[in-house]
Amino acid sequence: MAKVNRTIDEAIDEVFKDYKKAFDYYLKSSELGYDYASYCVGWYYRYGKGVTQNKKKAFEYFSKTADSNIYSK
């Protein structure tokens, strides 16, 4: 699943070249329960890409995926 997630990540970055739009897609996916998307939302918050930088929210999203082992699937 991680390979598919990374492919989606690359496609979003390549096709849209729009951090805000990519963030919105990741946020929707995160709300649907996709761990990798939650990690990506945390990354966007951490670095302020497509959204106002918010390290507290980044930590919340990173914490959601801490036990999910997203890269081993």
C-alpha cells in the first residue's frame, strides 16, 4: 500500500503543482482513514506548504500515524 501511496503523492505533486490543492486532497483522504494521507497532512502543516504553518497540528497528524507503520505495508 505504501508504494501506491507514494505514487499518488508523486502524481498529485506532478499534475497539480499546487500545494493547496494537494493538501486538500490529502486532508480528505486522511478524514477517510488513510494513514499515509494523515502523515502527508502533518508534513504540509509542518512546512507550511499549501496551508499556514502550524507545528501543533503537524504533531497531531504525525501522532495519528506513529503506530501505523505506513512504510512497511
